[in-house]
Amino acid sequence: MTSFFLFLSSVFKWSFGFFDFAGNVINWILFLVASAIFTYWCYVLVAKLGGDKDKEYFSPTEGNHPYYDPKIYKKESK
């Protein structure tokens, strides 16, 4: 019976080492993905919108959905 518990202990020790390794791999993958997204975000801010290029940007929804629409929110006079 002692050998069974020693075997079970070695299995648990191996599984914790495996989860530690898998966690490190997932951590590095998430770090690389986040770094790529951050680099792309910086590229968009500097290359596409930098140097007053943002003034040339046209928003297709600008003015179509106002925060305050007087047709909807009008005071009822009594």
C-alpha cells in the first residue's frame, strides 16, 4: 500500500510540474498576443492618426446618433 501512495505522490508531483509548464507557455502566448495588439495600437495612433491626420478622418456615424435627441426627450408643458 505504501508503494501505491508513493506512486500517487509522484503522479501528483508530475502533474503540478506539467501545470506549471503549461501555465508558463500560456502566459508567454498571451504576453506575445498582447504585445502585438499594443504594437498595432501604437502604429495606428502614430502612423495613421499622427501629425494632424486625425482631422481628415471621416466618421460614418457622426451626427446620426446624438446623445440628446430633442424629438425623443422634449419637456411636456402643462
